[in-house]
Amino acid sequence: MTKLCIIGAGSTEFTKRIVTDLLLMNEFKSLELSLMDIDPERLKVSEIVIKALADQLNANPKISSHLDRNEALKGADFVQTSIQVGGYKPSTVIDFEIPKKYGLRQTIADTLGIGGIMRGLRTIPVLEDICHSIENICPDAIWLQYVNPMAMNMMAINMIAPEVQAVGLCHSVQGTAEMLANDLGENINDIEYSCSGINHMAFYTKFEKKSLNGENTDLYPKLKKLADKVISGTHLSSRSQNAEIHGRALSEKVRYETLRRLGYFVTESSEHFSEYVPWFIKQGRDDLIKKYNIPLDEYIDRCEASVKQWKNFANALEKESKLETYKSNEYASEIMKAKVLGESTIIYGNVSNQENLIPNLPMECCVEVPCIIDKNGIQPQKVQALPLHLVSLIQTNINVQRLTVDAIMNKKRESVYHAAMLDPLTSAQLSIDEIWSLVDELIEAHGSYIPSLD
């Protein structure tokens, strides 16, 4: 029996998504699920939801719940991490509210920016403990790592435990490909694409419509025409379907503008990408916020809605409410199926660049590239060098990632200041004195969640 251990199973919405994908497959109807979380109340909510889900799908998984991580990991073939160190309260609230005092606004604050730096500082030490637990208890398991800040976390994991089979997983590559197909009125099954870069800042170097004669059609010219219409506000059509597509495209104005300026479409959503660059969120420029539909404080709103939704849902399930069950575009179930059955599949994963997978990015960074998954596990694939301007932009994010990881690995507080000073959004808004003061205030506010730094 295949066993999946989910660390951070109290993230009920995400746990339900992954488990639904698995229980919809005949191969995993009797999967062994080990649910682990440090919050007994949230763990109980997830257990209620998963048991109801299993009944609804006529599945018979073996479910156990644990507060002890090491006990949960015993016998695991796969380990999934979906933790949020410090939680929505206090840590996420701190990451938003203190920067606001300095005039620094954010949207998601979990990958880069001052919020991403702080999240990395408090998350990497916990992941280090998980690394050692996997090494000691289930060294042959494949680690499906979903926690942000993805690139920072995976960079640290690859340094701490290079022998552990770990892959960082996100839905931005496949999700954006589906979005672009829909925006163009195409079927995603007819699309062939290539993509590479770093997590949340990878670019589609090819986006084509497949042809029976083997001569694919490059869809970038159509995308660029669409980008012009999105930014200018020109309506695509009065027909309802196209109007719906147009409305969705308008919510991605940051990315369509980036396509117009850089020539390539980026993988992560506009609310994310707007805080990885210095161009869209600026003090005193509400006109830019309005023009590009940038949702400031978006992650705070999401967290509050999620916590409320799933507490209420757990109560409702006890009154026999039904769960939505559909296959998501997450990679976890496909990886597990490929490994267990020996079937080959290709996913986009976040892995070490030690093998020069992207030849013009640093070897010590974490890259997002195609990976073949089969009975032999994770096999990252080499890709072509990226265009110079894309590499240059990506490097601005890698600088922050490397310095944040260095701060934790070598207990260097100075590296935190340097990471913030080089961060594209933070450095575009604040003076040096303000940046150092902000870092000090945030580290103090997070208290024991961030280890002592010299």
C-alpha cells in the first residue's frame, strides 16, 4: 500500500485538493494517508473533510492523524509539505502591517519582497528539521515540497540534504498555460509549450498550437495582439464568451504589459509578479494601482476567507453536506502515479541548478524546468539558455533568495539587510535607513519564529 504523509495537513483547502486528485484514481482508492499538523483543531477539521471526501468517492483510504512528525513519517513513500510557519496570525499579519508603516505595500508577500524574506527566515529552519527527519525515517521517500517562498526553500533543502529526493511544486506553469489557451480561445490539449526560469518568474519560450502535419503555429503574435487590446482597454467582442475572456484578461494587466515590454509571458499571476519588480507598486502612484488592477493586501483577504470557510464547512459536513470533487492541475498525484506504476510523465519542478539545467543562471540557485518522472524518480531536464534580458531580470530575484538563505545557513543578520536592500520592490520604495529599521522591527516582531542571527 502506498503511503503519503502530509505535513501541514491543517491547510484543509490544499489537503482536500491533493487528496481528491488521488482518490479519483483507481490506483489510490486504498491509499494510506498520514495527516500531520501542529494545530490539533485544524488537523481535526482536515480529518473530517478527508473522511467525508472518501465516503463520497467510494474510496477506502487508511487515514491516521498525528501531532508528532516523526511518527507520521514512518513508512512514507511520499511526503508532502504545505506548512505556514507562524500562521496567518501573527506572522502573515506582521509581514503586511509593519511595512505599511513605512509606506511599503504588498499583495501576497510570500515569495519575494520583505514579506518573502521574513517568511523564508522563519520557514527554512523548520524545513531543515523536516530534512533530517526524512533522512532518518524514510530516506527513500519522494518529497513533494509545496511551501513558499519556493526558490529560497528549495535552495536551502538542496544545501542541507542533497541526497533527499525533493522537488518543489507549484501550479503556475500549467495553470498559466491553461489560462493563455482559454484567453486565445484554444483547447489546452492542442497547445505545446516550453517554459523555464525560477519559480514565479519562469517564461514561456515557446507557446504553439499543434498541427497534424508537424508544422506548429506560433501563438505569440496572437498573444501580443491580445496584450495591446488588454492594456488599451479595447473590447474584444460583444459576444458573451469573448467578453468573459476579456474580463479575465483584464485581471492580468500586469502580465500582459510585461509581455509587451519583454516579449515573453511570465508564469505567475499579476498580483504576485507586481511585487517582484519595481515598476507597478509605487508610493503616491495610486494611478498605477488602478491602471493595472493591483490587489493590495490580497493575501490577507484570502487567509481570512479560507479560515472562515473551512471551519464552517467542517461543521456543515457533519450535517451531510456534499464536497466538490474534480481533478485539479496540481502535479502531486501525477508524480505519485508515475513513480508507483512506472509510467513516464513530464512535470515542471523546482530543483537545483547544479547540473547547469539553465546554463546562464547560477549553479547554486533553484530553477523551474521540465522534469521526467517515472519509476526512477525525478529526472530534471536541461534547457536552452534564456535570453539575456530575462536572465538579468531573474537574477534580481535570485540575489534576494541567495542572501536570505545565507542569513539562515550562516546565522548572518547582515545578509537580511542586504537581501532587503537588493529586493526590487523594497529598494524602489525605501531609503537605506528605512530598510534597516524595517528589518530590525520585523525580526523583533516575529520573535522566536526567526532564529537568532549574529
